[in-house]
Amino acid sequence: MTSGHEKSAHRLAERKGCRLDKVGKGQSRFSIVDLSSGGRVRSGVPEHEYSFSLEEAETWLASRDDGPKK
């Protein structure tokens, strides 16, 4: 994972009305925070209920409707 790839994922999250937060130190797991509700999004992965790999986060964000709900 490059820093450019991570920055791209952060921009995608912003466009979708979310925030991507790094989980833990030295891990490549992220949580997605829905800014409209302020809550974390469930990943659907049993071992990592609220965290995503960068690729999983991008897939989840890409499937979400554009922009924050108003």
C-alpha cells in the first residue's frame, strides 16, 4: 500500500460523506465513520467487525451513494 493509494481512499471517503480512520498502530486496518450519524460502519467481517483493509474500505465506499445525505 502506498501513501498515494491511502490518500486516494481518504478522498473517496470524503466524497461519500465519510471519514477513514486508521485502526491501531502499525496495522493496515481502517474504520469508516459515517459523518451524518457519527457512527462507525460495520465491515461484515467476523474477526474485524468494525475495521476494513484499504481495499475492503474502497469497495464499501464505491458501493455507497454519492455524497452525504441532506
